[in-house]
Amino acid sequence: MPDYEDDAVQSNNSKPVVVRVVLDKIRALQVVGAPTSDVKFLRRFLKGAPSVELVSSSFCARAGTWRVAGARTNCR
């Protein structure tokens, strides 16, 4: 941090910290009732993040089953 002339105490402009770096991915589970456009956006966004491992599933009312993202079904 820069020192400013009008600082009353110059010594409090910095603070040492310890940073723990975690290399594991964040695991996220996305469960939705229908594959809407905002759900699709969020899925694509999280899939593109290198630090996120995503599992996504949606309920298909027509078939009465759960659909795991990436599997082809006639849920539309």
C-alpha cells in the first residue's frame, strides 16, 4: 500500500497474511424442475469454470423421470 503524507500512523498500511491454496475443484450439484434458459446458462457457465466440477439433473414431466445433463431425451 502506498504511504500518504496525511496518514497519522504509517505502520498500519500493510499486514502480512497467510494464504492457503486449495487445488481441489469445488463440487456443485444443480437439481432443477425444468431445463429453462436461465438453468442452461448457469450450467454452461459453471461447466466452463476450471475450478468447478458440476453434476446437473432436471425432472422431465413428460417421461416422469430425472434427466442427467448431457443425456439425450425427448423432455421438451
